[in-house]
Amino acid sequence: MTKLENQLLDILREDCRIPLEKLAVMTGTDTVQVAEAIEQLERDKVILRYAPVVNWDKTDRERVEAMIEVRVLPQREQGFDAVASRIYSFDEVKSVYLMSGSYDLLVLVQARTLKELALFVSEKLSVLDTVTGTATAFVLKRYKEDGVVFENARDDGRLVITP
């Protein structure tokens, strides 16, 4: 990857709405070079999507999120990839990670209600023949995601005392 491509990735990761003109100034290049570099990153599937970080707690949309630790039997000649592919094909699944440690896959899921999420785990995920066990943890509150802090720390109003 070029120096320009690396710079653009760092900048766009923080804010993907920056206009080409400003990106050109920030990287010391012209807008044509910036546009070409971004198009190449998209063609190479380095940039897959542009998406905001949303604080869903400030909306009226109902949703439940969970992180599921999944133990699986890897498939012959395909390892964990075939199992992961089968799991990430479900609509409820937002992310799947191969992990080291006491479980194999970390699956991030989202549903409209707790009941829908529970049905996903019991009727879709746990019944897969390659799944040997699951442990589900529900997200109660998000403090920080993708480097974005959701709520600033409250000032406790006390005066700082120094010696």
C-alpha cells in the first residue's frame, strides 16, 4: 500500500464524510490523486463500506445485542471457515471473529427483542451440528465503540486538592 492510501485510511476511519478537497489538503496531494486512491482501495476491497457509529440508546428503536462465545468442531479441509460462513449467513449476526482461548468464535448478534435473540440462539445457532457449546452475554450499555465515546464522564463538582 502507498503512503497516500495509508494516510487516507487513517483519516477516513475517523470521519468518512470529509470532502475530497479537504482530504487532498490533509495529505498534501491533489483531489484527482485522492479520488483515484480511494477508488483503488474500494476495488481492492480494503474499504468495504462507509458507516456511522450510532448511539442507539438515543433513538426509539428497540434492539438487543449479545456477544456469544461459540465452541465448534472445525470441518475437515476447511477448518473454521466453513463453520464461520454458515454462522455469519444469519441476519441476526453482525460480526464473527475467530478467537484464541477457551472458545473458537465470538459472534456479535442483534435482534429487536430479547425473545427473538433467545430464539436465534436456541433454534438456529445451538442446533448446528458443528456447534458444541455457547455462552451468551447480553450488552447492557455501550460506553465506547470504534474509538467513539458515547457519554462523556460527568464532572463530579469536587475541587482538585493538590499539596
